[in-house]
Amino acid sequence: MAQFEEVSKQSSQHPKPAGLVLQYGTAGFRTNAKHLDHIMFRMGLLATLRSKKTKATIGVMVTASHNPEEDNGVKLIDPMGEMVTPAWEGYATQLANAEQGDLLTALKDIIEKESINMSQEANVFVGKDTRSSSASLSQAVLDGVSALGGHSKDYGLVTTPQLHYMVCCQNTQGKYGEATIEGYYRKLCQAFIHLSVQQASNCTDDQKHLSVDGANGIGALKVREMESHLRRELQISLFNDGSKGKLNHQCGADFVKVQQKPPTGININPGERCCSFDGDADRIVYYYTDSDGQFHLLDGDKIATLISTFLKELLTQAGLDLKIAVVQTAYANGSSTHYLEDTMKVIVRCTKTGVKHLHHAAQEFDIGVYFEANGHGTVLFSKVAEEKIQQLAEDPNMNDERKRAARLLQNTINVINQTVGDAISDMLLIEAILAIRGMTVQQWDAIYSDLPNRQLKVKVSDRRVIDTTDAERRAVSPAGLQEAIDTLVKKHRLARSFVRPSGTEDVVRVYAEAETQESADSLAHEVSLAVYRLAGGVGDEPKPLH
């Protein structure tokens, strides 16, 4: 077939280094950019096959998110803007690791297994972040698409969530929105302005001001583009906008969450609201410093709590009987779980780490709010929920309070990017909620107090010796490890701890929380020692933190 001749010809321009093995993980492929050229070409091929199979547009995003600037990566986006299905993650790994001479065999194997009609048309949307390697790597994706005769649309520089959004818009024939950057800003900002107009008119300019750390990445560029759409409803001071700093270096959501301190390159006045995006703008965390200079972080748990309590109140006002739940992982702070379950009476579901697990669980409810503690998350509304809200908003016989609540819910749906966690969309939603409630960042923070916690990692010779159950909250192997953790936890007040293998490297991640920071640090260290001794630790024994 002429198609395969073209693949052979173009593939030689993107050769695979012999022996290199990479795995398609939760975040797609990610490694040093110099190892990725052949991967990108092959993901162009795979996206074309996926498009033929689904008879829909597929997305390919070139980014390494919060990784250092010298890295890059790629993820595939399925027709509704969701992550690619597990079976095709397997094909991605298979295709990526086929030696140069076996590429056509691997390709034909996928075509056969999936019974793909090769004469079916294919459409692929491609986007990239601001890394210097992204231009040539996204070109390699486009080469892969054209080698199999697919049509591609190059969106150039976009955030990851924007590309997810474009794919969903395209495949729903515009029902979700218009598949252009301009259409994205228009939909989100109009909904934000409609929400903000509902606020008390005494909202000062101070309360409308937000400092944003763009992680020197693509999110900064896109916030700049969006500002004109916001009119005077939100005034943004943008820091780490990429003009001088290095991508993700001592800034961005991941840095702020892990280091528990403000990013460099941002000037914070006490009590001022700030937020940080990660490198591809799919995560967001908020923070402020108090008058004593103390740093306060509002992470994914605090965000999920703010959003779910707001939605629950609106449902009550609208008189709508819809099932709302918050989906968390084992990393969620224990205080947030207690507050949601005991005070707010909201269903809380715990899943394994990884956005696809949370997304899947959130789909089981009328309204599913999901956020990882790292700030990656969104809200999903079922078709039934959207229809009930719309009917109520348009019912001419409805009383004013119920109608107002239904309209607020409608605009909330429009400000949310339901395809994936989106820092820009989440930021607009949070800002609208704070404005409607007339809440300061301190009042939001005071809804509940986080239990002090600590995360550590232990190097091991093989992470696969650790096996977990109960949404990663209990270790099944190696023998004796869970018993050791249970004994250590009993020594501390309000404590819990769990361990889980990393998805990408031979390390075991340890999480501990307790009544005081000293106690949480001590528990994390003791559990690290148990992991080191029972799970084949490498190098020196973990040292105490203080």
C-alpha cells in the first residue's frame, strides 16, 4: 500500500534510537526532549489510526507540563476531550518501542486488532507548549499524520486544556462551543461576567484584583490574550510571564505545592490573593501571606470544597434534587474529607491517584467535583443535570429565587471546562464564587484547617515490590509493611499515612499527616525507614527531617 511506503520513507527521517524503551503513562510520554522525535512521529501515526477507528477528530498535545524545560512529552486526546482509552495507551507504548525495522509490523498489528478501515478519513488537532523543543516535535507529529494520509490542524501555542476543549467542540458539532481560541475566551469570559454581575455592587477594585504566576509557560501567554475579554470584572497582575524566567523554575503550581512557599519573581502584599498555574496550565493552586509573613496554601482540596459548597447551596436554592459528590485521592487532606462528609453532608469518593481515575468516578454522579491535591481538577455535569437546570432557568412560572439559582448554575456550567482540569477556567470559577459570596481569601481558607502533612520519597531497586489496595490507602506487599505503618500511625494523634509506588521511576512515595507538623514529619520519616528496610531501599537510609 502506498500509505505504508510513505510511512517507511518518512519514518527514516525520525529514526528510533536502538534499545530505547519508554512507557505511555498517566501523563503520556515524558522524558528529555532529545529522545522524543521518533515518538512524536509515531504518535502522529497512532492519532490518525484512532481518528479512523472512532470516525472523529483526535488531539495530540506536545507538552511536559510541570517538568523542567529540557524535557518534553506528548498526550493523545479522545473524541470527547477525554484522555485516550487504556487499550490505546498500550498501543502507544507498543508503537513507540518497536525497533525501526519493525514499525510497519507494529502498525499493521494495531490496524488488524482494531479492524480499522484505512480508507476512512482522519482528522487530528495538534497543539504545543512554549518549550524550545516543541516546534520541531510538533512538526514530527504533523509528519506522522500526513504519512498516513490524515488531515491535521495545527493550533500552535495552546494550553493543554484548550486543545482538549477544541477536540470536544469539533466532535459535538459546536454544541459544546466553537473550536477556536477566540470562541474559548468568549464562552468562558461571558459566563464569568454574567456570574460576576450577580455580586454585591460594593465589591471594591481590591477584591477584583488577582496576582497570577504563569510558571513562565503557555498559561501566561493565554492569560494575556484573554484579559481584554474580562472588561473590568477581574484585574490581573501577571508574574513569571516567560519574558525572562525559565519554565517551571522555582515557580508554578507544582513548586508552590511541594515547597509550601511563594514562587520567586512575584511580589505579594499581606492578604493579597495569588494563584499559580503549572507549565501547561492544567493545574492551579491559590495562596496568600498573612500580616506575620506566614504562607497559606489553598490547594486542590480547598478548591474542591469551595466549589462543591457553592454548587450545593445553589441546588438547594433552585430546589433541584441532584446527586453531588466530591472525588478525592488518598492525598486529600483528612480535614477536607471530614468537613465535606460531616458538615456539608456531601458524598466523598476516594480513587487511585491519576486524573483519569477521578474523572471516571465523577461521571457516576449528577454533579461530580474532582480535584487532586496538586490542583488538577474540574466539575462534570451529567446530561440529566444540565437539562434539569436549563428547564428551570427557562420556566416562565418559576419564582425568582429558584430561577436566579438556576441561571447561576447555567453560567457556572459555561465557565467550566468539563473536558479536563483547566487552570484558566478554574481560576475564573473561583474568582466568580468569591465575588458572589463577598469572600476574602482568608475567609475561604478558614472554612477548615488543614492537618499538617509531609510527602517524602524513598529510592528502591524495584518499585513493583509495592502493591496497594483500597484506592492506594493500604499496602498489600511487601509482607509486614502495612502492619509496620499501622503501628507507627498509632503513635501519633489524628494521624494517617500511606505509601504508593511512583508511576514513572523506582521510588516509593510516602504521605503522612498528623496533629502537628513535627508529628507529621516524624511519622513520614519513620514510615520511610520501614519502606527502606522492607522494600529494598537503595543508597543511604532516610535521615530525620530535623
